[in-house]
Amino acid sequence: MTKTLIKMILLLPLIIFPVLIFFFFKNPKNAAKLHNPPSPPGLPFIGNLHQFDSCNPHLYLFKLAKKYGPLMSMKLGKVQVLVVSSAKMAKEVLKTHDLAFCSRPPFLPWKKLTYGRLDIGFSPYNDSWRELRKICVLHLFSNKQVRYFRTIREAEVFRMIKAIANSSSPGGENVINLSSIVLEMTSTLICRIAFGMKPGEEESNKQRFDHLLLENQAMLGGFFVSDYLPWFSWVDKLSGMLSRLDKTFKDMDEFSQGLIDKHLDSNNRDNMMNPNNILDLLIKLKEQRICSIDLTWDHIKAVLYDIFVAGTDTSAAVIVWAMTALMKTPSTMKKLRTEVRETVGKNGLVNEDDVSRLPYLKSVVKETLRLYPPVPLLIPRETMEECVIEGYTIPPETVVHINAWAIARDPEYWENTVEFFPDRFFINSSVDVLGQDFEIIPFGAGRRGCPGILIGLATVELALANLVYFFDWELPQGFQNEDIDTEASPGVTMHKKIPLRLVPRKYVWG
């Protein structure tokens, strides 16, 4: 939340004062009955809203948790919030009491962009969500489907490698923006997997796709006053946030509808009824009416929206953070490079069969997900009923923030928490990132865990293996390892704030 908006609210004493009196004295006896978790002191009416850092909330909440504990309550305007910052408390929320904590809060941008929350990621817990989740598990992201998309993943990763190789020069220094190149690869990959765009065909829509992605990221990570102080919803209109949200939704709807119309065109029907992309699969499920719910076009658009946002952004962020960490620790880069090149040999490409034989690569990816989780604050949950954890009463409709970033740096479970040390997973390979080990939960866990884990990991591992196999990476002239920053940009997904710029030297076999 910006300081400007805070000032706009606080400069309205004539309106606020009566409301302050009302809320300050409202039901004091009922409030006293609740045994709430520790909380930082707040102000009447706005609670802790004036303290909240919306740029890097995981860092702010991590600092507060050191003082108030791993289970902490806050009040953001009218919204009661619970912050979870330890593996033990995460297990209570995501496993022991998973059903009580498995809904989603009705935040305005989520409702708008997902057609009234008809998607999977932001939907409340209901019959529609359960059916869509089943569709994802059985049809869209099953092991069979992940394997089917293998040829597309390999084609796009190899195309990225070829583009980097063509830009590199044996003698001179050619600095490339690896952050931009990787994001380009993952967005093209999603265009093909989700929408069935053919190689070259997606170029005409690429600029529009990238613009939509940026706008949707801004809206999902944006602050809407009406979510916390509904009496001041007019601030969102005054600030232009509502009109921007409406335009983003309209542009996204037109984009999705255009894709659907193309797939329904009789000239393209010969490509239908096959599993070559997610949109065709969804259309097939709708036409055959095999779902227990009436699958509408809005459902399909909402599911595509989830894939559009989550599939592009997070994979790119993890790859860039992995390369950042490897460049800061040359010994780790050398160890990984040796494993990949000795295992693959002079085959010319690292395919997914090769990846399965690279245990240290998998350790590097796990350590990257520990130190730089792509979504440091998991998508907020909302309690559906009153629940008691560690003796504390958590009321219904409490918004729950799980700080995956803080949990993965908990010294109770991890040694040298801020050190990039993949060997910790190489030695203890039983610890995984799939949601069963609560000391590292980059994809969440329980009923609301990310259904696209397998396809995301496959993309990251394949891309990273090929980047290390083909090139000896160097820093631009005048830069040292310690000059590489690890500051994150604001947003739901934790991207590297300053793009990673490196010099690729194509490896020549002796």
C-alpha cells in the first residue's frame, strides 16, 4: 500500500471518527473470549494496515515473526489475518487442519480476473473447485500428460540454447540479458502447451501475451483499498485501480475468447480431440459432458488464466535465481557442470532422459526453491470454520498467509540458512519439495497445493541442465561474484529485481 493512499484515508477525520468509536466498542465481551495468537500493536479501525510493507511482505512478516512467534495475528482494516512462519505451524494448517483452512479470500482482483473465482487457484472451496481439481490431476497435469508435453519442452529449451549460442562470440564479450531470454522461453512454452500455438505462429501474439502477463501480475499484486476498508472503496476508483482492473480483464477475456474461437473453427477441427494442448483437452471435456459440473466457457477461460499466469512466471523466476546462485558460488557451478557434461557426454543436447540421471542437478533446483521460492508468500487461504491451533482460537473467514520464504530459512530445520548449499539435499535426498516435507513448501501442500508441480520442475531442470552443459558462463568485464545482487522485485512472484546479465562462452569439447 502506498503512503499516499494511507494519507488520503487518515486525512478524513470527520468521516472516520464515528466509525472508530463504533468499532472500538463493538462487542468487547465477545472479543475477550477469543484467545488470539500474539499480534503487533495496531491502530483502531485500520489495525496494522499502516505498518504493512506491500513491496516485500515476506521480509516484513519474517521480521515480525521473530518477535511475535511463528503463529501471529494481525488486523488489516476489517480483515483478520493469521501469519504462519514455521514448518511445525505450517503442518498444522496444511495437513492437520487442512480442510478448515482450504478456502480462498474473495479479494477483488481475484474475483474479477477469474470470472467470479471459477478457476482452480483462487476459487473458494466448493463442488466446482473439487471437480476442476480432479480435471487437473486426471487430465491436464497427469504424469502421462507431462510426458506428452516433453517434446514441446525440449524443443523450446533447445531453441533458447541455439539463440544464445548464435549471440555468443568465441573471442569478444557479448553480454546477454538472461532474465529476458528465459522469460521469453517459458512464455513461448506456455503458448504452445496451453493454447496449442505452433512454432512461429505464436510470434504474432507474443507481444500481446507479454503485455497481458505484466498487467495481470500488477493487478494480482496490487493493493485495493476496498478489500480491507470497504467503506473507502471509492479510493480505488479515484486512484485508477478499478478502471485498470476492468481494462486488464477485458483485454484478457478478448485474448482467451480469440483462442477459443480459433480452436472451434471448422478449419481447425482436424486438430481437435487430441491431447496436444490444454485448451483442446478442456473443450473436449466440455463437449463430452463427462464432468459432474456444467463446464462453461468462463470455467475454461478461468483455468487458462491460472496456467497463463502461474506457468510462465514462476518457472522463469526459478531458472534465473538458480543461475544467479550458481554464479555467486563458482565451486557449485563447477560441480554441477562436471556432473552434467560427464553424464551426458558429447550427445549435443541434454534431454529429459538425461535429466533423470543428474541427482546433483535436482539438488541444485531444490536448494534454489528453498532459498528463492518463486512465491514467497503462498496464495492466501481463508478459514471456513473456527479452529484451535496451539491453544489459539482462529475464527472463520481469517485470511492465512503462509510465509514459505521464512519457513525455508528456519534455523530449527536448516543449517547456514542463507548459504546456497545444494549438497544439503544431495546428502539428504529424502527431503523433497512436493508438499510432504513442511520445512520446504515452495508449491504449497494439502488440498490447495499447486497441481502443476511436475510440469514446472521438468521445465526448470531441463533448461538449467542445458544452460550449464552448453556454456561456460562469465560475468561482464569488471564484475566480481560478490557484485551479483539478490534483491527481489515487488510482486506475487519473486523475480530478481535487476536482470541477470552474463557472458556465454560456448563450450568446445576437447
